[in-house]
Amino acid sequence: MAGEETTRAIFAQPEWLRAVSVGQRLPEGRVLHTGCGTSFHAAQTGGWAEQALELVLRPQRADRPGRSTGQSGW
């Protein structure tokens, strides 16, 4: 049956993860995704991303003009 494996995978997740709403979207405007290591690479799939360590060392606002667009500073 189509979707059977997907349904099984969904119900294999913890209750809190199954309860996450996927219908909500981020507000209009610029969004900054962040992470380190593997999570940074995942963050890059969402659009504009910065390395978490860079943001800790040099905090900046996501809406500041002139910021990089999806490139890490490393």
C-alpha cells in the first residue's frame, strides 16, 4: 500500500516529534539558519546560513544589510 513505510516511520518517532506542527511557516522577511558541523550543512538547505561559532563570537542581526547569503566564513 502506498505510504505504508512513511506512516510506519512517523509512528516510530517520539510523541513530541510526531506532535510538531508542519503546517506553520516562518514569517515573511529574512531568516537566518545556523548550526555547527552536520547541523550547519542541514541549515544551509534552508537558505541563508551561518556557522554557529561565528555567531557566538560575532553576534549579528539576521536583518542587517550586507550579510553573506549562505556562505560560511570558514
